[in-house]
Amino acid sequence: MAKPRPERGWKIAPDGEKWRRVVASPAPQAILEADVISLLVRQGVTVICTGGGRIPVVEGRDGSSQGAEAVIDKDAASALLVEQLGADMLLLLTDVDAVYADFGKPAASPLAKIDLSAVDETQFPARSMRPKIAAAIVAGEKGTTFFVEP
């Protein structure tokens, strides 16, 4: 697999058998649409939001917003939205049947319950369950019930 030659000065890194453009992934500071989302929820609307990550914006000196070359993790954004809305539950949907200890190894085993005060998020793959576990820890620290569902 030949490494692509980025023509725009992009940083490129291997991602399995393919290549991926690498950009910063800063921690989200605020969900700008939280007030609108809250209004919709109070009106009984089912709102699906923060999925698929978000494109971060930076605020200019004049108060305008401008996109930044980065990506916001969808699970971190979800945990922040839970906090901003004062929600009592966080539901993280996945395409796997369970959260696994030792995922991808022969000793992998599904976890029926996770003690957030004892779990070490670094035990989970960085680009797999770790962001979900980190989001659950943040939400749990705020008193929010969380679920990771396939």
C-alpha cells in the first residue's frame, strides 16, 4: 500500500489497509445549538444530535464563527450535550453487540455492567470503545445514567 502524497500539506496516517487524513480532535467546549435542542425536547420532539462528530468552530474577535480543520468526537459531544441540557440519561448506540474487555483479543469478554469509578478507559481501543467509555465516565460523574446499546 503506497502512501498517498498529500498536495495540500495534509498529514496522512495509516488506518488499517487504507490511509486517513489526520486532524486535531479538541475537546468540545460548548454545543452552540443546545438552546434550540432544549426547546425542541421540551416541545416533545425527538432530537437526534451530535452523531457522526461535529466540525468545530472558533469564534473570531468580531464574534463570528468560522470552521476549524479539526473534528469533534461524537461521544464527547454527547456527554457535553447531556451536561448542557441537564439530561438524566445518555444513550450511546453502537454497531457491536456489547462493550468488551480485551476487545480483539482471544480473551475478549462482554461486560454486562461497568463500574465507572473503577474502569480505566485506556483499557479500551482508542478508536473504538474508549471514547464511549470516556463519555460515560463524564456523564456518570454528573449523575447521569448511561447505556451503551448495540
